[in-house]
Amino acid sequence: MEGRGDSLDPSRYPAARLFARRLEAHFAPAADAASIEALIDAGFWASLQREEGYTPEISLAFLPRDRAESPLLLAPPLPLGPRALAQLAPAVERPGIHLGVWREKGELVVWGTTRTVPVGCFVLEVVGPGLLVVKHREREDSPKFRNLAVFEGDQVKVLNRATAEAADLPVVLRALVGAEVRSTGSELAGDVVLRLAVSMRAHKRGGTLLVVPAGSDAWLESIVRPIRYAVEPPFTELAELASGPVDAEPDPIRLGRVVDALAGLTAVDGATVITDRFELLAFGVKIGRPDGRLRAERVSFSEPVEGGTPVILAPLQLGGTRHISAAQFAQDQQDAVALVASQDGRFTVFAWSAREGLVRAHRIEALLL
């Protein structure tokens, strides 16, 4: 962490100042450290407000009004401040709406709203009380955003997606830990997995999703029989959407509904099983250790954050039964992957690392916010 060297005002959010210059290095010249600090500070204190009992959920985009497409303009603009943001929140809490912020006459103001932001624009999303995410749009040909930093109270995670351990994951899952995926088909598959992970967290019941190789039934060795909710024949609607023409993306509304329906199955006690082609095979299954296999007693745990280094832990240190059984499954089925959502929002991907000879546990909820 780095600051400016001057004393911190206790009435302000210290983490905003400590990390503003680091973020400026990424967004310059479009956003300066002083503006970044002011936006994070206002967003943090707004997140602690209550408006008719609701916590504000807002997105702030730092750009001038003349760079926005079809902007909704406020007359006059509002001074940037926690109370103003909290009061505006009910009108702009739907996904895809950003409050535009820029300097006018030397002061930061909220000039209105926009639904589109340019590539590289500084965006701050207020997710919950004390929980903020800094993100940006990566490419002109994509509306998707990439998280850069997560502020949660006095803890700040600056994300580092160029992690060596990403190479150990199957290509369709690399998007979850930030490895670049070049082909259009793989990029769509990565987006589907990302959507599934986000939807699994959203139901807040916790759950496990097992991704196994298509055309192989080896995974059955690690499943307790009988399977209560087997799907025969496999349900293929999501597979058909994910394997469409490479030059045409699937209908986002239909895709979202199918993803949510499948992710909802993970709320049932037990694990949900899909192939790496997104064919649904079963849900509510119980994971067991095949006869003669060693118990999974160690995993290499890591997060895709700056300064993060893998540490060796027991699966029990990561969570309860879900985490223990997921680690066991990944150890026994080394060409499969287990995704685990905890009720408290934590999200972990378990995958075998041939390079290290043990299971890697990737904690990635910071990428899903």
C-alpha cells in the first residue's frame, strides 16, 4: 500500500487515498489520483447510507458527458457526495446504468446517467455496505467489464490475473482466474462458466458444480450410488447455446434464464454435474472416495491478487463438507473441475495441478463481484 505521505483525514476513507495512485497508473490519463480517491471515498460512505431501509447499489463512471452515448442529463448537476448518491440509488440500481461523474468548475459533479462507457473508463461499483469494486471495459467489441480492485472495509485486493497457476486449468475455465482466451468459441465457453459462477453465488444457499469431460463416465467412480436426480437423456439447452456459430452470440436473455435455471440446481443438497460442453448429467449427487484412493489431505490455495502466493492448506481450512468433497473429487478425477460456492459468498475452484502433483484451490469471488 502506498499513500501521499501526508496525514489521513479520519473523516474520509483511508483506503481510497492509499490506493488512488496505484489505480491512477492503470487509468491515466483518463482519471487522476485525486478524482479516483474522491469517487472511492464518496462511494464508500454512500454504501453505508440507508434509503428507506435499502442499501445503495450504484455504479459510477468517470467520464465527461460529451463522451457518453444518449446520456440522461441532470439540470443542474449534483455535487458528488454520499447522501446524493444514496438518494439517487433507487433510480439507477438496475444493471447497466452508470452515474456519470466529471469535474465542472473545479468540482466533481454527477451530471446524469449513461448506459455505455468507453474502453478504459474508470468505473466504481457499490456492491454492498463497505464493498466496492473498481472495474473497466476492456474492448470496443465487448460490453464486458474486468475487475481491477476490490475494497471491503479496510481490506483491499488489487487483482492480478496473470497467474501462473491458470495454466493448470482447462481452457473453458481460465476466464475465471483471468487467463486470456483467444478463440471466440473458448471465450464464449468461459463467459458461460463465469455466468454460472455468478449465478451460483447469487442464490446464497451454497452449492457445488462438477465439470467433467464429455463422453466419459469416469466421474461415476467418485459418486455414491444410486444417483437420486440423474438426468436422462442429458439436458442440452445450455450446451446448444454455448456451441452456436462462432460469429453470433446467443440471445442474452435466453442464455441468462438457462444459466440461472441450471445454477439453481446447485442449491439442492449434493453436487450438480455437467460436462465441459455444458450438458447437464445429474444434480443432488453425493461425492465419495473410490476404494483404494488416497484421502485429499492437502491443497495449494491461492487468490489472483497482487502479492498473493500459494500456501499449502488442509481442505478443512477452506470450509466444510463441500470443500472437502470437492478437493477429493478433483484429486481423484484429475481431468475434471469442482466449483464451490459458500453461503457467505466465497467461491473456490478446485482443479488438479500436474505441475505440483496436488489439487489447487483458487479463491476467486473477487473476480465475480
